[in-house]
Amino acid sequence: MRFSSGLMAVLIASHTAPGLAATFTNPGFETGDFSGWTLFTNPGGLLGSEAFPGTLGDPVFPRPPKPATPAVLSFDVDGDGSASFAAAFDAGKEALGAGPGGGGLFQAFTTGAGTLALALDIATWVPLFTNGDAGSVRLLVNGTELDAHHFGEVNTGFPGATGGAIVRNTLAGTIALSAGVHELRIAVERPYTNSTDTPLQYVDDLSAQFSPVPLPAAGWLIGAALLGLAPRLRRHAGATGESGNQT
Ligand SMILES: [Ca+2]
Ligand SMILES: [Ca+2]
């Protein structure tokens, strides 16, 4: 069966209509800053700490230098050997107590109706000492958690090793969305206080794949096109002598 040109146009339009893709601003932090993102802190939480100009060879207080956070810094979050700009945090708390600590970042985005698949690279850098909890990162859309990872204890091998440790992971998940404005949120949490020895958390390379569902309006158009096609098919069947019920 050949589709009429009108029906084919409707079918194509239902898959390429503008506004159906999910577009994020600065998903890989390649602007070198937090453009497009809004930072937030949980009650009593901290997102970062001041820079510490450490010296690992210092005989009194041996520590590696630690950058100020929150910040967008060059870091190889996915471990492919190539560093790029990434969001860096020293998630923690002002004082020990209830609550997740830290905070994170969010941005609004718009889609049509469909399914959104997201992926995000995450990492933690533990400067020197083995740390009992390097923090957690959670990926949420409209408040629904798509995926989460708790780095937990990271053993740096200290004192036998003084190079610290980097641990990497990836968050991924899918969610069905109705047409409209949505919120993507990345929570970076750690329920302990910050110090020159606490781990940094990095996030980078947010990637999105959006699969639109045919819109109801498009369905009506397709139905209307098929109705328009029916008389032509009947005429065609009649002209070639094919049998069939023709009411
Ligand atoms: Ca990047
Ligand atoms: Ca990389």
C-alpha cells in the first residue's frame, strides 16, 4: 500500500515537530561556570569550602592543595584520560546533626510528551586519608529520583600511599513526561562537616535522549488523512474491478 503524500507529510511531522526534544543549558559545564544552573543548599548544608594551598611534602601538615568549591573546574570525571570542565563540590554540613547535608544544582527544561533518558558522570576525589563517606549523588526529575550512588568509604591506601584516590560512577535513568516545563535536579550530599581532608564530588556530561510519543492531535490528523484516503481507495478498487463491499 502506498501512502498518499498528505498522509506521509503528517507522519513525518509527528516525528519532527519542533519543541519535542529535551534541551539542557550547559550540560557539560563547558562555559567554565554554572551558566544555566541554579545552586541550592539543604538546611544546614554546605556545597563547598575555601581553597587550601596545601603542600603534600610539608613536614608539619602534609596535605595536597585543595581548590575552592563550589566551582567549575577541569577534571576527568568519566576517566577517559581527557579532562574537561566539571561541577565540583565539597558537600558537607556546618555542624553535625540531622539532614543530608550538601545541596546541589537544578535547571528547568521543556519537552513534549514522551520518555526522557538521562545519564550523568560522577566522581569523587579523596585528597589523602581514607574517608568513611565520600558522599552521594542523586539524579531527579520533577522530584522523582531516577538514580543515585553512594560512594561510601573510599580507601586511599594511606599511609602507605599519599596520592589520594578517585572513584567514578555513572547515574542513568528514564522517566515518562507530559508536555510542559520540568525540573532536573542533581543532589550532592554528605552528612558530615567539611575540612581540608574531606572529599570533593564532581558531576559532568549530562546527556539526554528524548523519545516523543505521537501527540493526540497528530493521531486525529492521521485519522482524518485515512478518512480522506478511503474514498480514493474505494474508487481505485472499483476501477480495477476488485471485489469487496462497497457501501
Ligand atoms: Ca565537561
Ligand atoms: Ca573525560
